[in-house]
Amino acid sequence: MVARTFGCLGSALVTVAGLAGVTWVLNLPYPMIRWPVAKTVPLILLPSYIKMDHDYRQAVSLVEQADQLVNQATSAQDIELGEEKVTQAQTHLDGLPVWFLGYYPQGYCGFVGCSWRFTLDEFETARAEIGRMEAVVFQERNAQTLLTAGTTAVDGAQQAFQTAASSSDRATALTTWQQGMDRLSEIPPETLAGRQSATKLDAYQRDYQQVAGNVAGGNRSGTLVDAAKAFGYEAAVAGQNPPHSAARWETVAGLWETAIARLDDIPIDDPGYSEAQILLAQYQTNLGIVQENIGKEEASARAFDSATEKSTYMLAQNLKGMERNQIASLLQDIINDLEKVQPNTTNHARASEMLRSANQKLAQLE
């Protein structure tokens, strides 16, 4: 009894296995097998209908989800999720046999209420849409790579510029900054990364122009300050070991004026403006001293020349035939001129000698 029961059970299992095997073979995705079966015994293709219905529903749903995520993306996470949906939709589209498109399994659909009528044109449209979204995802990935690289480069350059210890370090940071902005400008504007980078790029360019302007201004003011110092040094050297002639003092004054002109060219908003103002105050003071020396030298030269001329006139006169008071008057005029010759002028030593001699002669007349 038991043996007969197991024998019947074994036969049933073999029969079921055989039927399952036949059903599996008849449901293989080959037109030469499926198409004749679909026309004669469509019920055997029930597993295929179930899978096709599932693939169709999933493909339609996933294409819509992918379209929303990819084409209406608001973040990089949307692109990543959209890529997953595109891959899943492609998998389900691949599960729909092209040769079976347009075929409507009336028996199955009448039983489960399916509503799909996937024509070849619709299939090709879905395929094209998936292909287009794959291209969009690829473009978005590249754009995100450029966005990350550009943003990282600019942020690093900004930090490097703030901590730069020399002008060469600042120049290197600015170069890296510009390269980062170049990468951001390469991002296609129609991509999500392009829209995200537009705001960043505007801010980066604004900051770059301000910083680069300050650096350029600093370089320009530094050059002008260096030039002013060079002229100031030459003026100081030329003015050493006075007294000097008026012409020499004029040369010194010209050097100070040139140095001052260089400092005056530095705008108030340049970084070197404060240093320039400190030097300007010193140089203007030095110029004032030189101009005073010019005035003293010219006045002393006029007085000495006048005294010399009067002395020559006096020596040409017949002093023996003149009254003592007349001679004293001539000597006093000479003395008055000589006393106008100021110390630290080129004529002061000779004027002092002449003044001593004139005073002695005047004393002899008294």
C-alpha cells in the first residue's frame, strides 16, 4: 500500500516536472516557439504574460520616475537615483520581446484586466527616451565632476591666498583660483551642475576681481614707492656735505620733487597708500629745507656780489683825496652787504674774511 502510494506520488511528480519542463521550453523567448503557441494554446504562455505585464507596468512607471528625477533634478542625489531608475527601466524594457509587441493576449487580459497595448513605435519611443536619459545622466556626471574639481580648486586657492607669505605665493594662488573658475565655466549651462555653478562662479569672479585688483594695486604702489625711495636716496646723497651752490641745491630739489610726484601717483585705495603718505611727509619736509637753502644761497650770493662790486669800486677811487667820512660810508656799505651773507653758504667763508678786513679799516678811520 505504501509502495503503491509512493509510486503514484513519484509518477505525479515526474508528470508535474515534465509539464513544468515543457511549459518552460514553450515560454522561452524565441519567436519560433512562442508565436505558434500563442496562436494555438495561449494559456501555456501564462508565465510569459505575467512577466510581460509586470515588465510593462514597471517600465512605464520607472520611465516616468526617471524622467522626473533626471530632467527635473534639483540635486546630485536626484541624478544618482534617476540613474538607478533608468537602469531598472532598461532592464524591464529588455524583458519585453520585440516580436510580441502589439499582440494582445485576450484570454489573460480578460481575466486579470491588463490594459497594455505596447506597440513597436511606443517601444522605440521608450527606448529612445531611456537612451536620452542615459546620455543626460552621463553628461550630468561629467558636469558634477567639473563642479567638484572647480569648487575644490577655488576654495583651496582662496585659503592659500589668505595664508600666502610672499607675492609669488599669492600669484600662484591666484593662478589656481583662475584655473578653478575656468573649470566651472566649462560646465554646460543646461545641466544641474551648470545651474549650481553659475551662482558660485559669479561670487568667485567678484571676489577674484577684488583680490586681483588689490594685488595689482599693491604691486603698482610698491613699484612707485620703490621709485620714490630711489629718487629720495639720490637727493639725500646729492645734498650731503653742504654748503652747495644754488644750482646744486636746485638739482637736489628736483630729485625730491620727482620722488614726491611718484608718491602722489598712489591712489588712496591702494594697499601702499599709508606707507606712501609717511614717506611723502618726510620728503616734503626735506624739500622745504632744500628750498630754504636755495633761498639762502641766492640771497647770500647777491649780497656777496654786491659787496665785491662795491669793494672794487672803492679800490678804484683816489682815497687820499676823499674825506674820512666818505671812505667810512663806502666801507659801511660793504660791511652791510657782507653781513647779509648767511652761514653755511658757499660765500660765507670769503665774506667773513672780507668783513673782518673791512671792520679793521673802518676802525682805523675812527
